[in-house]
Amino acid sequence: MADKENSVRLTRLAKKRAAEAVAAPEPQPATKKRVVLGEITNSSNPPATGDLDSKRKCRTSKKVKKAVATKKTAAAPDIDEKPEDPQMCVYYASDIYAYLLNLEVEAKRRPLGDYIEKVQKDVSANMRGVLVDWLVEVAEEYKLCSDTLYLSISYIDRFLSLHALNRQRLQLLGVSSMLIAAKYEEINPPNVEDFCYITDNTYTKQEVVKMEADILKYLNFELGGPTIKTFLRRFTRIAQEDYIAPNLELEFLCCYLAELSLLDYGCVKFLPSLVAASVVFISRFTVQPKSHPWSSALQQFSGYKPADLKECVVILHDLQLKKRGSALVAVREKYNQHKFKCASALSSPQEIPSSFFEDVEDS
């Protein structure tokens, strides 16, 4: 009898709590503060680059392992990961990157290297640079990961390779491309209204959605594919094979130069893997200008010899020295913060020795 009474009391108590829960008001999400373009600053945003992305912190912080041999088989573990870490997929790394190298050369994923001369009539290389510079600020304002930024620029270049655009719609193309990339990469992407607001409501929600549909149609919904960032993650680890601990200065410098490359129309013609390799070349040259910036391990895992990188390296070097794109300051200001080790303040010698573009000997 007592058990039955206790059961009745518990049932009534449960019903009472359920009724109270239903009657209680649901907590309202905090209102997102929006900032117009003229008020954007870079100082309040956390790092969103490299393997330091909050959503992509997966690499080990332990000692980096040295290459065991220059003639490493494809089935062997990757150069800098421990076989016992299943999340790093070390036994598949070589196959994965071989697949990505094949993927990046597919015509449907590549923009034309001269689309401004061949396709565009009202858009110039300088306009493209201004747009990319502004999108760097937008990505910082909305705390988007670096992969979103790289994909956005890829969509822009691919779209402009297929369709002539009026200059008044170039910013619309930029925000719509970033909207698509954010949906692809972000856990909580900004909504359409955010991208309208960031343009000071120059475009309506309907215009952004219409441009989004046009981009998807012209790209045939082929939204994936490797970017500079994809290969840079691997190459920066290989570049630190002799380091006892990760060199954050080198990593941030690589991220800085990689984003600088996005500004320059001259880099569009290069494959993402080649740009990533060139970025590592310049970064190592900046940190240790007396040493050869390339190594047999980098040559083996990237597939590029120093001579293959020369044209791209010269462009990146000029960007670093502000001989190109000096009026575009968003990336430079972003990486001049202490959280990025003031990477944009680092500079390399004015000339790169020609001997550094000669083949490296196997060690």
C-alpha cells in the first residue's frame, strides 16, 4: 500500500514539474550586433587561420618527428604524425593528398588564369583586389574560419571566368560567394541579412539570394575542392621536421603570405599546391635567410622543385616587400596583431639568391 502511495506522489510531482517547464518562458538568444562596413576593425576577432582554427585544432602539440627517409613509400605514416593517433589518418595521408593533387587540376574546379583579359569587360584586376581585401575584413568581423575565405575567393574567380559582370555587382558577387562558402564550412554561418547589412544595405535580401542561385548554377554545384589552405597545413608541418616544438612565428607567417596571395590577380593562374609551397619557401627564407629555404622532404612531399616555384615566389616576395598591392591593407593590419606574432612586420632580404632556386640534394 505504501509503495502505491509513493508511486502516486511521484507521478503527481512529475506532472507538476512538466507543467512548470511548459509554462516557463524560453530563453531568447542574444541579439547579434551588426557593424557597417565603415566601422569594421580587426582588433576584436580571435585567430581564424592555420591549424589554429578553433574548429580544426586537431594536430598534435608534441615533438615533430623527423623524416625517416627521403624515399618513403606511400603506405608509410606521414612525416610528422604518430601512427597511434587514429584521428590523423596517418596511413592514408599520402593517398589523400595524391587525390587532392589530382582534384586541384580538374578544369571544372580551376579559374582561367587570364579571365579578366578574356572574359571581363567592366572588372579590372585592381577591383578584384579591393573586393578580396574587403572580404578579409568581413571574414574577420563575422569570425569565419580561413577555409571559408579561401573558398569564397575560389568561387569568385571561377564565376568571373564564366560570366561577364558589371562592376556595380562585384560586391554582390563577393558577399553571395562568402554566403555559400560559409554554409559549406561553418557550423553557424551568418544569415543573408548579415551579408546585406555588411554592405550597408546596398543590396536587398532578394538580390543576394538571386546571385547565390546564379553562382551555384554557373559552378554546377561543384563547391568542394582543395585550396591553398588545404596544402599549407601539410607543408608547414613538413617544414618544421627539424623543430623540437612548433614554430608559431613560421606558421603565422605562412598564413599571412597565403592570404596576401589571394589579393594578387597574378596568383590566380597557379595551382593551390604550388602557391602553398611557394608560401613555405618565402616564410623559411624570411626566418632563416642564410639557409636554403627548401629541403628534400619538402620537395618529396610537395612534388615541387625550387625552380618550379620561382615565378610564384617572386610575386609573393614583392607582395611581402609591398612592391605589389601596397594600397590593400586589410591582410597586413590583420597580421600585425600580437596574437599573430606580428607576422606582417617581418621582412626578408630584398633579393633571393639565385642558388636557392637550384635543386636540393638528398640528405
